Amino acid sequence: MDDQPQHTPSPVPPYAEQPTPAESPRDPSSLMSPPQKPRRKIVAAISAVAAVVVIAIGIVAGLQLTTKQAPPHIKVGVMMAFSGGSSSMGYGAMKGVQLALKQLNATNIEITKVDSKCDSKAAIDAVKNLISQKVAAIIGEGCSSASVAALPYANNAKIPMISPSASSPALSKPDDYFFRVIPSDNFQGAFMAQTIYDRGYRKVAVFYTNEPYGSGMNTVFRDKFEALGGKVVATATAEPDVIDLQDQMKTLKAATPEAMFIAPNSVVSATAALKLAHEAGIATPFFGADIMYDNTIISNNPAVAEGLTISSFPTGTKAFKQALLNEYGKSEQLYAAPQAYDIIHILQLAAQKGAATGEEIKKALPQIKLSDGVSGFMQFDANGEVSDKNYKYDLFQVKNGAFSLVE
């Protein structure tokens, strides 16, 4: 991406020849000389003009090449949870951002990050902070509830928000400034319903957190599972990060489910739900959504987590995972890292098209197709949603104290 040095043309010699005394008609000796051939002068003049034209074309081409390789500087905010129960989102996203900046040599992209904590109020403060810093685009928020709260401010400021993981259908609105590189819960909830049904379970209990992500996941899961012929025999909910869930687990146990689906928006809620469900005597297989793809789930309750099956957004290509290992020494997949990597790639391509402002970036994003994305993302539709209906999730199961990819 570095600027190419411009070539300074060598000095052009004075091709216009001056008449010599022998050529002057006033010099009698010229009558004794052979006649000059004017054709040579014409050829020389044409050659001189051609040389100048070639040099000029080279200069123009060099300037055009320099323009293409010098995309405008853009300031990008990373608005994710860097503290609290969902901090794994921010940690993973930043690793993806940092790797992308390095590998893509995106020196024109300046990053500023704010902690939005996967919290609605914190997200409003965070987006106002980024707007005051005059960012051209925002990576985030990672949680649906925080994204819903921050989006009106981003819309008003005409700054695109591109989320690596916010999946609530409530964010699917036409012609706003929200984009995401993963599908809505209309896909993941249905995917998990099909997965559980295909394993032979027909009676399922659901625990979810009371916010857009959890509510959306619960609705989509129920609709799909019951359309397949299964039945959701009981549901229970709680506010995000609440850990006092004994009453909810008693309600679910009383329905005698064959399996349990957990759809929280934080690792804190997920850990508590898993532990207290086990303590309440729910001895059925446990299934979870993408937020539960976190080693904290295992380290807090190794015995309880064993056998847990969760879905996740694609965790990256083999080359991407190897690059993470080489760069950070991390063998486990980092949440939202490949998605954040692809967002930086998308923004760099938009900048190479000349997009520098929020409005220009919004206009450019649907025109970009990422054929070499590391997260499975390829292209946005006109409303900022993933356009590929064949998007595939990864499925993991905890075996011997570690997440193992289910092939």
C-alpha cells in the first residue's frame, strides 16, 4: 500500500538544430556542398515529439497508480465489550483487527476503541464518544441489545456500524447505517432447532436472556423446532448477567425435557444457567448458542460442561487460525476475531474505492464482494445483511475439557 516513487523524466535535449554557416545561403561555399536531406530533420523532430509523449504518458500512469495505492486515511472506532461478562467479544475482535491491519498493510486505517460493555447505556455513551472523535465507521457493537441502543445515534451522524456478531432480527431494517458480517438469528436459531431435532430429541426446554438477542433466538428456535414436529415444553428467562437462576431452573426441570437449549447474551449468564440446571437435576444434553463458545464455560464447570454442544459463527479458515497461532500463540479460536478481520478488509477495499466519509463508506459497502474472506462472509445485500442464504455455522462439542469441532 506504500506510495510508489514518481519517476522524474531525464532532461530532453534541444532537438531543434541551429543553422550552421555551411547551410546559410549567404555563404558561397555552401554551393560547393552536397544538398542537405530535410527528411532526417523531420524524423528527428517526430522522434522528439514521440519521446515527450511517452514520458508524459508514463507520468500520468504513475500518478494514477499512486492514487490507487494510496487510499484515504480513515478513522475507525472499535465499540465492543472490553470488560464485564462479554469481554471475550472485545478481546477476540481486537486480535482480528490487529492481525488484519498488519497482514493487509492497512496503514491508512487509524483505530480508536471504546468499551461499550455489551450494555445499552454504555453503548450510547460509547457511540457518542466515537462520533465526537469524527470516526468514519464503527466496528461493533458485538451484542444486539447494545447495537439497538447505539444505532439511532450512528444513523443520525451518518456513520456505518458494522457488527461482527450482533444477530438480533430487530436490527434488520432497510436503508439504515447498520451492517453485519453474520446472519441474523433467523438463521442460527433455525440451525440449532434442526440440529437438536436431527439428534432425535422432541421435547426441549429453553433458557434465554431478556434482551433482543435472547428473545429473538428463543422465538426463531421455537418456531422452527415446532414446525419440524418437536415441542418446546417450557421456557425461562432472566435479565442479562443475572446469576440467581434457581427458580428458572426448577420451572424447566418440572417440564421433564429431553434436551435443553441455552441462549444468553453473556458468558456470566451462560455459566450460571449451565451450573444451576445441573444442580437442579436436569440431566439432559445441553445445547447452546454462539456466546457459549468461550473457555470460561469449561474452566468454571469442567464436569458440567462436558458434552455441551454449541453453534458458532465460522471460526475462520485454516490459514487464519494458523496466522493467529503464529502471531499471538493462541491455539483456541478467539470469539469474533475472523469477523473483525473481514470488517477491516472490507473497509480497506471501500477506502481503495475512494470512500472516506461515513456516507461514502455506506454507499460502497454493498458493492464489495469478499471472495477471500476468512469468516465465511462474502457480500452484503442492499440492507446490510449477509446475502448468502447458504451461510454455514460451526458446531462444537466439549470433549475431554476442550471444544472440539464437529465435522
